[in-house]
Amino acid sequence: METGNYTAKYDEMPCIKVSEGIERRIIKTDHLMLVNVEFTDGPSNAPDPFHSHPHEQVSYLAAGEVYLFAATDEKVHLKEGDHFAIPANVPHTIQRLTDYVKIIDCFTPLREDFL
């Protein structure tokens, strides 16, 4: 981060349209990133495809409800205020249960594929 560039106002952050109904906003340092993901395409009839990555991930469900699927564990119902943590290389996904879902993800190292 450059000196004096320590904040990001939500309405002024670049909005990246991932796909129809999915947007993300990102703030980062040299080694850590926070990703605000908003889903307006729910509820979904089935889970998204599983994915994994070499990054550690911790997440906060800021709005809505989801099922979390991680590795071979049973699905877990999460609601606003809940958290989850995914170690590197663990397959995981969500299924949106509400019209609107907002998840705050933190990754280390940086997700270069998001930049």
C-alpha cells in the first residue's frame, strides 16, 4: 500500500462484476486481501461448483443465509453474523438460500487471480 492510501470507501471502490448477480470489491496490503462479495442472484437451486485454491481463507457472512460445503463434511447452515475458515487446497462451495447474500472474505497470500 502506498503511504496515505489506508482506507477504501465502499461507494468509491471499483466494483468488479464477476457474473450476472455477483460483484466484488477489494482492498489489500502486500500480503493480505479483503474481498467484499455481493450476490443478488439467489436463492440458488443447487450449490455452486466446488473449487479450491492455495490461499487460506476466513469469511464473515454479513447478510443472508447459505449452506457451506467443505471437503466431505455435511453441509452447514450459516446466517448473518456467522464465520467460516477454509485451509489452503480444501474443496468448498456455497449454496445461497436468500435473495441477497454478502460475504466478506480474507485471503492470504493475495488472490492474484482476483486482481
